[in-house]
Amino acid sequence: MPEVARRYEDRYYYSENTYRTCTAIPVKHYKQVTPVLKCRKPLPKKNNAKVQRNKIAARLITFSALLLLGIFVLPVGFRNISGSFFTKSPYPKLKTDYKKMVFPTVAYLNNNLFMNELSLNGAASPKKAAMTELIIGNEMTDLENSIKNIMPMYPSIHPSVFVWDYDTGNFADINGDEMFATASIIKIPVLLQLFRSIEAKQLSLYDRMTLTDYYRAEGSGSLQFKAENSSYTLDKLARLMITESDNSATNMLIARVGSMVDVNQGLRDWGLKKTQVNAWLPDLSGTNQSTARDLARMLYNIENPKFISEESSSKIIDYMSHVKNDRLLPAGLGEGASIIHKTGDIGSMLGDAGIVTAANGKKYIVVILANRPHNSPSGKEFIVKASEIIYNYMLML
């Protein structure tokens, strides 16, 4: 082999076996192909002594941490926490309520009593509704058209109207399934849940509650001006909630039956899917909502013995027949008519829901809700006019 070729081969063999990372790349040079080697530097050898020292230092640190944990932390934890499970307490009369530690609000926020234990359950729909549905007959289109004819007179009002005749089941429906803010009309389901709780032996009308700033609310009702820590029976609070539309009394009763969760659970148990209590009173933003149909069904079941007892029904009717605000539905009724009802009034919505008995004995349910510009008097004018039209129509049947 020529000397030049032998030296080239020796260099290639040395590079290949020393680095083992060389790659021969052909490069054209003066019409000849010459292999060019590109090699990486060899990896540095590990310093085994340094690695060993690092492992020893890590083990020492771990051992020291465990030693400190065992000497200082674990004995304190055992003495103050775990030891109480294995050793007799020096204070045998002092008991720890572990349930109260885990569930600190259950004493005042609850809606269920099982085996003498209070708990808070979420709202869920039942398999069978407790409320009877309205038996729906024929649609009273003539009455609907009469109401629709006056709606152009109140262009700023968006109404929901539902009327139901006790004798025939015939009905009138204008936006009856549309969700509306309820304002104080939401006090009807609160009242119903109160009496359902009483009938379940969870409460009594003679139970008392203390007024505090926690419950005190602005808006309608006289309770907001009463002295701190004054005491009232549930009967008195329920009467104030309906007759004066007292917001403070309403908040107290919502808390007493187990909070808004309990009221909503009741609504689902009754079979009402659209009505929802989301806020304490006054609900000026209109987050408490329902429909005219849902409210009509609640009103019907006030006198349903399968839903509520005759004694409870009489009490509810007594409250609702003494509502002080008579400027809405009652203002459109004729002489000799009677009504049990509940009104609602916030800036954006005005409404009234009740059961009317006409002078000739004709009985019907009527719910009118009216969305309006803030505090517009057109809302009241529309409700009164619509109530008059409905009353006169029902007299002729």
C-alpha cells in the first residue's frame, strides 16, 4: 500500500476506535471524492468520588430531618391529638363534638332530620309531585284577545297572564310559562314550606325567633324598625310576611325552615321546575323567579287536602285575605267580590297573584306579572285594567 494511503487509513482507524462518534461525509474536491470525518468530543468521565460524597450528604440530611421529626414533632402531635384516642382524658366531663367540627354550620343551616340528627340536603326532583296539577280545559281565547287588545295602550309593559276557572278548568294564557322576577310573590312558597314543615312536626307556630341585624332588611314591612333582640312567634312572622309583605320576617322564616335550599327542595318536591329562590329579601335585582302557571298551581293547592291540612289551609287563607296592598288585582274587582292574594313590587316588575270569588259565587285563579320601566305607573294601570276585564268576563260565564 502506498505510504500516503497507509497514513490516511491509520488516521481513520484511530479516530473511529477512539471517539466512536465520527461520521464519514463524502466531499467533492477537484473531481475526487474525499471522505471528511466529523466527530464529537468524547463524554467526560464521571467523578465517582464526588457522586459518592453527594449521596452521603443527602442521606445525612434526610436522617437529620427524620430525627428532628421524631424527637420534637411526633410527641407533640401524639400528646395533643392522637393520644386522646388511647389515653383517658384528665377532663372526662369535657366532650368534643366532632360532627360540629366537620360540619360547623349544621346547627343553624339544616333542612332534614333523620334519627334525631340534623343535616343539609341539596334540592332534587322527586319521583312523584306532591302538588296536584291544574286540570286544564278549553282555552278562553275571547278573554285572551280582550287582554291583548289593551296591550297596545301600554307599549312599555311586557305582561304574563294566567287565568283558571274552578268550575270548568278553562284557562287563559299569555306568556304563562315565561320566567319572570317574582319580587314579594315569592313569599307564597315560603309560607307553604313553613306549614309543610309544621305538619312534619319539625316546627310549631308557637316557636319563637329573635330579630337581629342579620335578618333585618330594608323595603316593605315594619319589623325593620323594631328593637334588636325582640322576639316573635312564627305565627306573627308569617302574618307580617304576608299582610305587610315584611322582608325581615321573610328572611327569618327562610332561615327557620332550613334556608333557601329547603324552600327550593320543597318546590321540587311539589313538582314545580321553574320557580327558584336565589336571594333573601329584598330581591331588588329580581333573581327570585317563577312563572304565572307555577304560581297558579301553588294557589290551587292551598285548598288541596292532599297537599296541606285543612287547619293549615285556613291559616294561610286568613293571612292572604288581609293583605294591605289592595291597589292591584282588588282594584279591578266588582262590588261584593273577595280575594286572597299576594303582591310583588320591585322597580322592574309589578305583580299580583290570587284567588277571586265573584259576587255571583264564580271562583277563579288569576296571576298577572308585568315587566315595566323602572317604577313606571303603567304597570299598575295595566294590572288593574286587566283584572277588571277578567272579572267582567268571568261574571258572564
